[in-house]
Amino acid sequence: MNKKGLLVILSAPSGCGKDTVFQELRKVRNDVVESVSATTRAPRDGEEEGINYYFKSESDFQLMVVNDELLEYAKYNNCYYGTPIAGVEKAINEGKVCFLIIDVQGAQRIMSQRPDSISIFLLPPSLEILRSRLENRCTNDEDDINRRMAIAEKEIHMASSYKYRVVNDDLNECVEKINEIINVELLTKNSKEII
Ligand code: 5GP
């Protein structure tokens, strides 16, 4: 695999703004791409095959598992999600910074399988602020918010296993920090190759 690209794992609790952060990062650098995952969950309104996900039947997904086509996969909310190897390899070979925006289970697998990857955990400024962001985003379903908050607290306990932790308080500052992390990692990686 060409070492010029970079594999970046990005995880964050629900409501922490990981998709917005990634979209903003794309505006400041043109070398970032997001890996398109395969999933057995049904498409939501507006989601497109090959853009948001590769939508698979359960048997087709299992075939991808058996054929070793996935870098990792996890079961989340009764559906399977996995990262196809082919897309990641293509992006890295093209020298891209390839983001895997995945849950903490999948992230742990990639970290152990791919020591060449770097990992970033996005933290909310506080649990109170996370709750209020979820309350603003979700309809007033208190149970759903409580469930997400319980998952978030467990996920935040995993944050120490990530190489970098960035607080998403001010969006611009957060994007700037991630941009700096990528610059430093690319510099380190490419200078090691020259040596
Ligand atoms: P959603 O159904 O809301 O699109 O995604 C549900 C969860 O699955 C999110 O936490 C998302 O980051 C995670 N996810 C999406 N793709 C993958 C993947 O390829 N592998 C893993 N492990 N998690 C994924």
C-alpha cells in the first residue's frame, strides 16, 4: 500500500457533530474523502446507493464478511455496518486522507489491525451541552435522549484509547485542530519514508 495517504478513524457520541465537522474539513482541504460503508439497514429518505452507503441484503453482507472484503464490521441497532477494504485501499493509494466515521467497536478493531491509522475522538464540551444538543435535534422523546446519553457516557470512557481527543465547542476551532493533526501526521509519515 502506498504510504502517502493517511487512514483516519473518527468517532463521536451521537449529537457531537461529527458529520458537520467532516463537511467543514472538506471545505478547507481537498485531499480528504470518507469511506462509504456497507450496511444492512434500509436507506433513509434522500440516501443514495454508493454515496451514503452500499445497501446490502443480510446474505450479501455475510458474503462480504466470508470473502474478507471488510476491514471491520459491527452490529448496531440490529443492523450490520462494515468498512469495505477496496474503497479504503484505493483512497490511500491515491494519497488521500481517508476518514472512517465509525462507532467505537469498529474503531477498536481498526486500531489493532491497522497501526498505520490514526484515531480522533470528538468530545462534547460537557454532558449537559450534549444533552441540550440532542434535545434540540431530536423530537421531545425523553427515552431516546436518555438512551443516547447512556451510550455517549460509555463511548466517552473509550476516548482515552484514541490517539487524539478534540473538543467540539467552537466548530471552526475544532476543524482547525483536526486540520493541524492531519498536517502533522502527514509530515511525520512522509519524513519517515524519506529516511
Ligand atoms: P446510521 O444508521 O445512523 O447511519 O449509523 C449508525 C452508526 O453506525 C453510527 O455510529 C455510524 O458512525 C456507525 N457506522 C457507520 N458505518 C460504519 C461502519 O462501516 N462500521 C462501523 N463499525 N460503524 C459504522
